[in-house]
Amino acid sequence: MPRIELDDLTDDRYADLLRDYTHLKDVQLRARREPAEGLFLAEGVEVVRRALAAGHRPRSFLLSPARADELADVLPPDVPVLLAPVEAFARLTGVDLHRGAIASMHRPPQRDTTVLLDALGPGPRRLVVLEDVVDHTNVGALFRSAAAFGVDGVLVSPRCADPLYRRSVRVSMGTVLHLPWARATTWPGDLDLLRRNGFTVAALALADDAVDLGEFRAPERLALLLGTEGDGLSRKALACADVAVRIPMDERVDSLNVAAASAVALWQTRPR
């Protein structure tokens, strides 16, 4: 399909295409719409490239002319490309998109824990498990850390924020688009499923019996469990863990941001 040049992003002829990009500031609305309508958004040239390289199928592209030229080598010929000045983006989306590149992508089928485990297969594996991390920025940063330190997959609890929400995808630098992940269907019951598949569930928590991370010998099949930003892990999740570990730190500081803590813990438990 040829490029469609638009000065007015309210053009009724392209309303169906443009709808994917409206009301981006309304997090609750987008969080409902995107899974229901089977889409997610990739923002920025590098993230769009990574989405396409990972095999995600585009629905359409909304690009400034300059970004369209940068992406010309990867734009499929049969997918609509909407061209508009960057300043027009804000009027449509409600967000000032300085990057001038955003793509609407088909959302892949949702994996559950069993599907994720089958995809990973036997052998040494490391998982990150997130319980009720509701901040999209933290979810994106956690995925980026997981990818950086060679984690094989991520499992999120039913109430965890959507890893494919625009901010999560952007903060993850697109790593969420190629790192296998799944959403648990029962919680914390799926932690027992991990244990039955040979994983040791290690909870990062400030528990009285927690082992200092530097003294923890990571097993070949490790599931590192991290909790929500405010209250940490629930008592039910902690009860399902095999061991609690903690990051030793200055006594004047009791904890780290969950994304920062994940990076420390994943580096320390990396394969040697």
C-alpha cells in the first residue's frame, strides 16, 4: 500500500487506521482496549525495528517523513504507512511523540505458564517471576535487566501490568518483544507448577530468614521471584518459595527499587 500523507489526523477516510493511535495518555482506556482489540504499540525507530525483527506483524505505521526514510528498508509493502508532521502526532495521540515513529502491531496469543515451560524445554533455565508489579516503567526495566543477564523467560502474575503496554515496550528497549513471557492463570498456584518442573523458587524479600545474595548458590533451574513496588511479595507467594534471598546494603537504606534490585540479583545469580 502506498504511503498516505496526512496533514489532518482526523481525516475520516482513515479513521479505522488512526483509531489505534488515539488517547495514548489514557492508561486505563489503553490497557483495556489494546488486549481486547489484539494490538500493541511499538514506539521509536529501534523498537519498531526490533518488533519487526522478532516477527511481530504490523497493522499500520504512523511516521514522520524523516522516520519513514530511516525505516524504509524494513517497511512491508502491503502495510499502511501514515505520514504526518511530528507536531500533528500530539493532536491525535494526546502525547508529544518526539521520536516520530510508532507502529501498531498485532498482539501475539497470550501464553500461560505451561506453554512457556514447554517452549523453554528441559535443561538449565532461569526465569524471572513478577508478582503484581503495576508500574509499566518498572515492568519494562525488569524485562531489560532480564534480557541483559541472559534470563530465558518471564512469568507475570494475573494482576501484573501489561508488558506490551507502550511505556513498558519503550523502557525495555524492545527486549519484551523477543524475550518469552507468560501470564500466570492461577496465583500463587503457578509457583508450585514451576517447582514441579524442577525450578527452585527464590524470593527476593526482606524476610528474617533470608540468605544474603552473595552466599546464595544459584541452582541450574532458578525462578527469581520479585514483588510489587510498595508492599513487596505477598505472604502466600513467599510461602510458595523454596528460599528467600536479600541484597545486603547499608543499614540506612532498607530496600531498592524493584527494577534496580532485579539487576543486582540477576547479575549475582548469572551462570558462571
